Amino acid sequence: MNELNDVSLNCPTFDEFIASYNAAIDVLSPETARRLCEIHKDYFSRYGLEGAYERMKNRTIAQIFSEHQPGDVKPVAAGEREGVRWSLYDGDQTEQEKE
């Protein structure tokens, strides 16, 4: 099996996205799954859950990897507490803040 071309995130609706994403992670090799997680985290931090869905839905893993353009998004703060790592990112500006 060529996991990059054979595995895809088939999720015609937003509600099916997480289930499809989790199913894909389960069948991918650890390295490929890690890379997909990094892309998902990048999209989520830059565009939110719906933005990540729009950029990943109905695409093979190969398409997701080839379309991803890493951003230079740096956390505002990061740390670890009781074994849980966290990062805080600046949100999008509202229309009022942009003016």
C-alpha cells in the first residue's frame, strides 16, 4: 500500500472531519502520521478547525503534503504543566481591530 496516495480524508461534511482524520492517523506509519499531525496543527493554529477542514477535506495524504505551505506562526506563550504541553497563539484580528 502506498499510504500517501491510498489514504485520504473523505469527509463530505464538517461533522465527519475529525472521525475521518482519526481513522487516517490509525492506518498511517508513525512518521507519516506525525507529519500529518504537524500539518493539522499548523492549519488549526492559523485558520481554526473549519479552515483546517477546508484545506484537508477530500484529499489524499500526498495532496495534503504537497499543498501545505508552512507558515511562520510563533506562539505568544508556551509551557508545560503537569505533563501537558501547551502553546498559545495570537488570534485573527476582528474587522474592528483591522480599521
